[in-house]
Amino acid sequence: MKINWGTGIVLAFIGFISFIMFFVVRMNVQDKYDHDLVTESYYEAELVYQGDIDKLKNAQKLPENITWERISSGIVLKFPKALTQEKIKGKVFLYRPSGKQHDFEMHISLSDHTLLIPDNRLLDGRWDIKVDWTYEDQAYLYKEVLVY
């Protein structure tokens, strides 16, 4: 049996479409390819984004901003020494882009202007850290991408 060029083109199209459909089905069925949105309430988060911009500008006006350091027992966030640590309030959010089940938040509770994020809560890899804090009714925001 001889195949003419028209039949060859049809077979090539069918083969290509089958190849693409195989990968589409595979990506939708397997859990390891499941990627979640950054936040569940994306549109609500977008509405409050201007407030975050204002907080970041306030943090840039500080003479010294938050710094971080990796130690054997975790990550230490160092708050400015010029501020009274009892007046610093807020939360630390840690977001892991590769899986939302590892995300967590903690309240700021300082000891000598430092906050320890324990090693047992952190997996190796990328973390997005967001410190949303206030000092004397002035709001500040610190964002950083860490590789632990």
C-alpha cells in the first residue's frame, strides 16, 4: 500500500495533535505539576497594594532598616537599634513559592532587637519574607527573598 502526500499530511497532523494532547492531559492529572496561585484572594490583595507601597516608602526613610542573618538555629531578623523594641508590633509572613502548605506567619516578639525564625520551620530553598510592622502608629514593610 502506497501513501500519497495528502494522507501523509493528515497522519502528521493527527500525530502532532495526539502528542500535544498527551502532554496537556499529563499536566492536568499529575499532582507534581499542580501550581497554586500566590494568594487565594488575589483581587482583594491587589486593592490593598497601595498601602504596601506606602509602608515600603516609610521603611526607606528609616536610618536603618531590618537586616537578616542565617545562623545554625535558623534566621535572625535584626530590627533597628534606635527604636524601642517594646513599641514594635506586627507580623512576619514566610511564603514558599514551591508549596503553600509550608507557608506560615508569626507575631513579632523581640529579644534584644532580634527575632529568631527557627530552623525546624524552614526547608531548604527559596522563601519570600514579608515583615509588616508598626512603630508608634507608623506602618512599615520589609520584603526580602531568601535562599535557605
